[in-house]
Amino acid sequence: MAVQYWRIKDRYYRLIGSKCRECGAEFFPPVYRCRRCGSGGIEDKEMPKKGEIMTYTQLHQPLPGFEAQAPFYLAVVKLDNGARVLSQVVDSHEESVRTGARVRATVRRAKVDGDSGQIFYGYKFVVEN
Amino acid sequence: MPRSKVYVSSAGFTKIGDQWGKSLLDLAVEAARGALKGTSKVKPQQIFVGNMFSAMGARQEHLGALLASALGLAGVPSVKVESACSSGGSAFNIAYSLVRSGVLDSALVVGVEKMRDLEPEEVSLALAMAESAEYTQFVGASFAALNGLLARYYMEQLDVSREDLSAIPVIDHANAVMAGHAQFRKAITSDVVSRSGMVADPLRLFDCAPVGDGAAAVLLVNDKTASRSKRKMAEVLGGRIVTNEFSFYEREDMLDFNATREAFVGAMAQAGLSPQKLSFAEIHDAFSVVGALALEAMGFSRRGCGSKDAKEGKYSEGSDLPINTFGGLKARGHPVGATGVYQVAEAYLQLTDQAGKNQVEDADFGITHSIGGVDTTSVVHVFGKAS
Amino acid sequence: MHLMKSSRPSAILGYGAYIPFYRLLTSEIARVWKRGGSGPNLEKTVASMDEDTVTMAIEASSHAMKMAGIAELGAVFVGTESKPYAVKPTSTMVAQALGQHHTLAADLEFACKAGTEAIQVITGLVGSGMIEAGLAIGMDTAQGRPGDDLEYSAASGGAAYVIGRSGKDAVALIDCSTSFVSDTAEYWRRAHEKYPRHLSRFTGEPAYFSHIETSVKTLFKETGYKPSDFAHAVFHQPNPRFPVEVASRLGFSMEQIKTGLLNPMIGNTYAGNSLIGLAAVLDEAKPGDKILLASFGSGAGSDAFCIEVLDGIKRTRGINPTVISMLKRNLKIDYAIYSKFRDKLEK
């Protein structure tokens, strides 16, 4: 996991996704080919850090490593550039987590490898209010 | 190119559930022997093993050779096929294609999954491997969470109620009562579904297929081989695998299961059959919302009406298109890599009048539908009675 | 001559505070340990279980960089006593998150004054011409020993300051500073311990008061400044009482210290403490205002600064959330959730 994380850490810290040089469409996670026009002319692009919730769920049965946080919210966030990101929504008043809510990205501890292993940081979203 | 006719000549399968006393290989051998029983004249020319997570579940790969050797068939080419929860369906499709094209005269397809040896969170991780390690597993989204996101979107965008969503699990449980191999054989009410424990809001326990162990096997033969037998058979009339944009939330319209639609249309075209001719459909309802969207994608229900139509009785036993005649994924069970082959075995039972108390009257044609991921790989096969 | 003044004028170009979402009332702590009452502060800020000094530093720095509007940093220094790793610098993770690589990076430790030390170091690097701009951060997820008096105040949060060459867009000039230290152990944490230890009454006169009074009086002596020259004064605030007392002794009024006095609502964010107070003052200060900033770090020492607000402060309004707005956005939790969040439960 340590090397797998290190390889794409900028994607986790800064939401660096893809931009199509041909048609300008932007994506996160990054792509090899443009989903809109099919072009292979793809370059890295930092995503905007704000968007809105398209849909959300509250997960009660977590994956290993996420037990302490359960239940927690996950959402499909449509960023202001149209890219869609799957991410947790944290530190928000319960009633504010709704389809259509405006959210902003922040960096949090995503996974921790026990007490002696590494800490892996990643993006999560917070409702703007 | 000359094409053979292809038949399912026999099937074998284990009961689905907590098979503590049987290993992955025990289950696979049991199912395979069931399919090979009474077919001593036929030695399969190739074996395909459908399985999703033997590595994580049993620290075991190389299932093809493992099973061939165990069956006393060392020497026969044998490989594992994996496409997440549609592994069994894909294994069947590849076998079907090779027999149809004349490369093989016969093939044995075995789907097997051992889930119960793992702790629940480990099963969750194994299933999550159907989705992106770096961007889905990493953010803590389990496979159920993805379907929860889909379910809320479905309910909010298309005005589907909690009660609507509960309809398909109710049908599954009703059909499994008389199914000997089913994991859960108790009928339930809509309320039971709607009030069960929360898994990934809005999906509750009874919206989700259970964890279970099982193996199913079918033997495929071509017309040349089939003519030597007096057995009743089901004919495979068509089959397609279609892949989709990998992450469902990146698709233009999340509520359009286009891979399922294309697989269905393609398989039906290959069969030269119109949808009205179908007598039953074994659909992949790993989650209630997935069953609904599959029915809509295949055109049996209009957009947003999959669950609502089920609630009105459109897919119940005795209707024009009964679904999941032995209980589907929710009640018959879903030992993931095996499910696609269970579905074929069930279609075979229906079309050879061997379905007992689950028999669909005058079953002429039927389909099986298997999904990996969230309509990420979709596999549809069409079956008919052997002429 | 004990005054530190940079050769080239150095100024704050941007700043950003970070205060987490959760709050624990000190009456909750008292309920568990003393069956009633409350602590000296009303409530304290609590970082969530997925937050740490790295994540909070990144958030505050992003705000500071946005306000500063510069592209490159020559140094990133993080002052903290709650590094997630004993060995692996917090500053490189902050630098990576900001896309900065050609930069000096290091973590500093001097209890509650590590943040102001970072400001001094960056000011020196900028002022000497060695770098154009740098980032100084003071941030902590202070761990309070369960049942100990300091648990009432040990809180999470801090602030980040982008410091560079003073110019027309600069927010506030770092006019000068002085530092006073001695080997005074009133509060400490041994290398493998989870929680600090401390003396009680000894933390007052010989530690807090002696060092702050000395650094500030030294500053006054070297510069000729008097309390009345300052519109605002921010003192390290481990509790609500000490900063009020030391302000009074040094000749400052309540009016001068009230904007930066937030301990009752925040608690003690250790290395972030006086830096959050400074941010709160900057949120409201006017061009021309002089600010006295005096930190105190156990071990022990005090840094005193004279900071002068510039015209550039006018352009900063509305760019980042203010300290007050972050204080207002909160959710109260109980002692059980706080224990879980801050990893106090043995599994």
C-alpha cells in the first residue's frame, strides 16, 4: 500500500485529475482516454475544490480499517467543473447532508496502517455552511 | 463460419449457505460430479471455473488445474475466469462461444465461491475489489455503499418509494420456499424488508443478497455430441458479455444499465427471439435496486417502474414473466462467482421440466442475467427447449 | 542588543487559521472526573478522528496561500508538539499538499511557542534575502491526560502565516521581535510517553509570567515602544486568567487584549495558541494598528513581536473564513465521543 499510495499522492492531496486537450473535459479520477470525445491527449489538471452532492448514502457496514468512523456518509460529488468524485462527507450537521448541498474538499487521514505503519492522507468533503 | 448448436445437457449444484464443513474444492467437485453423473460417455474437452476471490478467501489460485486434477481429468485444459460477481456467467459465455464456434465438442462450466470462511468485513473487502482500489476502496466505499448511492439516486430522481423497492426481495423469498438448494426458504412481507437493519442508507439488510457458500456446474455439448444421448436438454440460443464505463457514478446516466441492455439485445438477436416470447427471467438482483434497473434496461418495465411493476405483481409466480423462479440472488443465494452458473442450471431445470414445485408452466424460452460490479460487466444468455 | 530585526522588511502576506468542528464543554469533563463544575475555559475545540496536525496544517496553509497569492515558497516550517510521526517531518507533507518542492522544510518543537518560532525563522530567511517567501505554521492536537487539570484546556487547532518581502499588498509588517529562554521545566513530555506531565503552581510566576514579562519588557526597552502604542495585544493564553493578569502587569487594558482573547471558547491549542489569537486580531485590525504578540512555550521561553498592520489588510476581507466564523460552526460532543476521537480508549 505504501508505494501504491506514494505513486498517486498528489491525486489524494490536491485532487489532480485529468483534462482533455481536445475538448476540454475534466475528470477525476484521472483517465487514459477522454470519456467525452475519445481523445488520448490527456494532461494532469488540479480539480476545483467545490461542488455539490448528487447523491449520498450513510454506510453502517464498513470496510476493514474504517470501523471507527462508521456510520459515515459517502457521496458522489459533482465538482464545479463537471467532474464527479466519490468521497466521504464529514464534519457536517446531519440535516445539511442532502442531495444538492454545496460542499468543499479538505485533506484528512484516509487510512492508517496500525500504530506503527504509515498514515495515508486523502480528500474528503465538508458541507459549506 | 459453421456454427454448432449448443445444449446444456446436465447440471449439478450444492445447497447454498454456511457450508462450514466443505472447502472451496469440496464444493466445486460436488457440483462438477453432479453435472458429470450419467454422462460417462462425455469427457469435457475443456473446463472453465468461474470464481471471484479464491485468492483472498482461500489463499488459492490456479483453480482450473486444481479442479481438473481433483476430478481425475488432469490433461484437460482448464482455466479460471473472473469478472467479479458475473464470473460464473462469463465462464459460461466463453465455454458457450467455444462450443458454438466448433472449437470444442463439450465443456464443463463450474462456478464456485467460498465466502463464509471470511469475517464479514473481509467479505466486504473481497467484494469491494470489483471496484477501484485507489479511488473507491481507498475512500472507504464498500460495494454495498455504491449500491446505496445508486438506490438513493433512483428513489429521489424517479420517485420510487421504500415500499416499492421492497417488492423484488418479496418475490424472491416467495419463490425460494420450495427450492431445495436455496439459502433462505421463508416467505417475507414488504414490511420485513422495509424495517430490516440499515446497511447503506437507504439499502437495508433484506435489500441485499446474502453471503453464502456454493457451487454449480453445467455440461455443455454440441449437437454432434448431444445426438448420442437420450437426456432432456436445454438449448443455448444466444449469449453476450458487455462491459461498461468502470465506475458507475462516472456514467452519463447512472440509472441506465446500458451494458445490461446491450447484452440483452445482443443475446436476443443472436437467438432471433422477441422479448414477448420469454417464459421466465433469472435476473441479477444482488440489491433490490439492481433488479429493478435490470428489468428497466431490458425493456420489461418503463424507467422508474421496475420495482413498482414488481409490487403490482407483474413478475410474480404465475405472471406473464416470472422472475427468479428459485429465489434469485436474495433468497436462493449469491455465492458470487457461482451465481451465474446457478442461473444457467435453473434455466436448464425449467426448460427440461425438472423444476418440480418451481416449474413455470409451458416454459419455452428463458434468459439468465448476471452482473459484475454495478452493471460494469453484464452477461445475458437466452435458452430454449431442445428440439 | 537583544532585538531581532530583519535586514529587508518582512511582512505577513497571507494568513489562515483552522479550528475543527467539534466542541467539548469543560462541564462534561468535570462531570466525568469531578462530578460537577467546569474548567477555567467554557469549552475546547476537538479534532475529529480523521484529523491530525498534518491535515489541519494543510487546511490553514491553503487559506494562507490563497490570501497571499504567491506561487512559490522557499521554506515551510511547522511548529507543533503533536507530530503524527516522531520521525517524518510534518512540513514535507504540507509542502507536498501545496505543490512545493524546492523548499527548506522542517518541524520545530518548543511546546506552545513553536509556532512563533517558525515565524521568527521564516522572517529571518526572508529578511536576509535567502528566500522570497516562506510559510510558518503553529498547529497542535493537544493531548490532555484523562482526569488531569490540563485536560480542560488541551485543544486542537492553529494558524498558518505566509511571510515574504513587504510590499504594497502586504498585510502586516513583522517590525521586530525578541526571544527569551531558560531551562525551566514546568511542563514536559518524555520521548515515549503519550501524555505530558506538569507541575502546578510553579507554572505561573517562574514560568509563564517571568518569561513573558521579560521578553516584552526587553522589546519595550530596545524599541522604546510603550503599551499605549499598541492597538492590540495577544498573549499566550493557557487559561482565561493568565493573559489578563500579564496584560495588566505590563500596562495593557482589557480593550487591547479582548479581540485576541479566545481561550474561553477554544481552550489551549498549544503551538497554535497565540497564532490563532493573532489571526483573530488581523480579522478585525485596521491599517496602522500595532499589535504586540507574546507567546510562551514550556521548557521555557517567550517570543515577543511588534507587528504593524499595513494597507494590504483591506484586500483580505472575505477571502478566508474568519476565526469567529470557524468558532460559530460547531457541534458539541460528549466525553465518550471525545475519547474515541482523540484515541484515548484502549482496544
